[in-house]
Amino acid sequence: MQKRKFSREIKLEAVRLVNDRGVAVAQAARDLDLHENVLRKWVMEFAADRQRAFPVHEQLNPEQQEIDRLRKEVAKLKAERDILKEAAPHVDAAESPEPAVLPRHHLSEGAMDIQSYDAHARSSFLARSRTGAGGQHDIY
């Protein structure tokens, strides 16, 4: 659901309905199809500063425009960061899977120990990489 936006004129007219005509906020909100808290906020904002209440975006001073722009940028960057945080564990696991290493007590008497197995695996890999796709040529 998209947030509804109201012009300055509509907000001022709604506030006048409450302040000048004496209509209750609850009744005015129902008549205008607004949430009661929205209308209350408008009335309070108007009471605080009649001249600057409900500024049109173009009437904002440059500092306020810059603050608005930076807030939007921060929100976007936070969303991107959250996406990357969620994806990081999956990317790390896919790129560098940890080799499964059996504890020493799982090795049978006739099996190689871990260091010998690692050396054997490395030499086999080097042999395959030098000869192509798993050829049986001698290692250089």
C-alpha cells in the first residue's frame, strides 16, 4: 500500500475545519477519510508554526533538501548492507568449502595418516593439472 500524499492546501483546509469550525478531530478525520492521528499531527504542526507548517518540497531550504536526500541515501545503503549480510554466509560457503577432516581415531591401521593423504592429494592434483584432464603422464 502506497503512502498517500496531501497538498498543503488540503492540510490547511482540514486544520481549519477543526480549528475554525469546531468540528471534532475524530469526526473530521472520518469525513475526510483520514486516520485520526494524522489529522491530530497536522493540527499540532499548524499550531506550532503557522508560517512554516506543511512546506511544499520546493520551498524547503537547501540544508533541509540535503538532509532529506541523505536520509534517503542512508536508507538505501542500509538496505543494501542488510542484503549483503544475509548473502555473505552463503557466498563464503559456496566459494571456499572447508575440507572434511576425520579425527585421527577414525583412521584404520592400514590407512594413510592425514599429512600423507594431503601430500598425496596435492601431488595427484598437480599431475592432473600438468597433463590435462586426468592423464597418466609422469610428473615433471
